[in-house]
Amino acid sequence: MSALHPIVSVTGSSGSGTTSVRNTFEQIFRREGVAAVFIEGDAFHALDRAAMREAMVREPTLSHFGERANLLPELEAVFREYAASGRGRTRHYVHDAEDAARFQAEPGTFTPWEAFPEGSDLLFYEGLHGALANERVDIAGQADLRIGVVPVINLEWIQKLHRDKAARGYSTEAVTDVILRRMPDYVTTICPQFTNTDINFQRIPTVDTSNPFVARWIPTADESMVVIRFRDPKGIDFPYLISMIAGSFMSRANSVVIPGGKLDLAMQLILTPMILRLVERRRCLL
């Protein structure tokens, strides 16, 4: 952790909604004049798409959720370097044709490593492992603000099924195989991270998702609630939040429940002051 070079880390599994959270943070950064550098979690995958497919033939349980398929010591080292000096490096994973046109690289490959721009106010990470801490790596310990984004598991599976079938042309059976292959890593690597986060946003559907493998559509925001859990509720103005977010209520001493359609508003209200505190603390030291 660093007062001069703070790190914000957003963690969630694939399809959990971390990209939407990044969009909210980008709005905050733009509105408040915060210069951020970004790390996308898949930049630290260990293998490109072709090599990953070959490795999965040899190791059927290999998945990007786990440690073996990622450069996690290297990610921790970048966090440490940024915290100490404001420097570091990252790259991009080229997902599709749109990315290929943008980065002039083949889909399924990585762009070359590039140094962060000089003079940033903070580092923002969004990916699978931003709150990981175990006997091998301590990525969570390097971050100043850790955010977890996690829908209940049936909803997560529905989102993944619909996304992979629509965007990648996968069959339901193929997506199911991916879910099963990832499950050990989901249990041992993804879930424990949400104990290390400062705030969790968990989306819960209010419609029947009993069998996610036959769900015909993804529950909408209006068909969902979001549980917001604060690891340390000290200093959180709960009466203010509840008064500002219609339909919200406290379910525990450290948890607020809000209508799903109010998620962006809740994030703006909760996260903007936290980001400003990190940036103001940094600027006081310059």
C-alpha cells in the first residue's frame, strides 16, 4: 500500500460485471480529474489462446481462474513497483477482431509490454486476481482499495452462457464444460478473494434462476437486488446512502441492499469520496 502511488483493485470472475464497474470508475476519474493507469487482468495470462488450448489437452483442469495459467508473481511485482515508484508495465490481450484492428495484432495474442505513462495519480486493476493472498503471492496486500463484484453463482452462469453463446458461438454443452473445468479454481482461488475485499457488490436476481442452463434471458437490473457489504463499516454514512437510494435498506450492520437499477448511483456515491481521499492524500505529499 502506498500513499503516494495508490492502487485500486476490482476483482470478479468472468462475466460478473467488472467491466461495468470499470466504466463507473472511468466516469469518476474523468469527472474528478484523476489521471489513472490501467491493468486488465487478462494481460497477465501466462499463455496466448493457441498455447492455452494445447496446455488444456495435457491438463484438463487448467483454467484462467487458477494460478497456473497466470503470471501472478509478476502481477504482484508490478503492484509493488507502482506503489514504490509510480512505474510499472502492462500489455493487452487481443480478444477479437475489434481488438485486432485496434492493436494491430492477431486475436488470441498479446501486445508487447509497455511502460505506464508518467505522472499518474493511481493504478486501477480490473480482473480475476486483484484480491488474491496466499502463501505464494500477496496481491491484495499491495492494493489500497479492493472492490469485489460477484453475482450469485446461478446468475453468473446465466450471464456466461448467454455471453459465450452470443459472442463466441459456443453451444450450451461447451460452456457447461468450461464451467465444470473452472470449478476447482473458482472454489480455491476466486471465492477466497472476496474475504479480502473492502467492499463487495453482489447482484441477486429476484426471479427464478433455478436451472441456469435453460434460462432464456439474463435477469434485468429491475429484476435484481444488489447487496453491498463493507468490510469495515466505520465512517460509512448509512443513513445518507439509504436516503439517497430509493428502495434501499440495511440487512446487517455492515450491509446495504439496493434495487439493481441503482447500482451505478450507489457506486458513484460510495466510491467517489474514497477515490478523492486517496488522490488528495497523494497530492498533499507531492
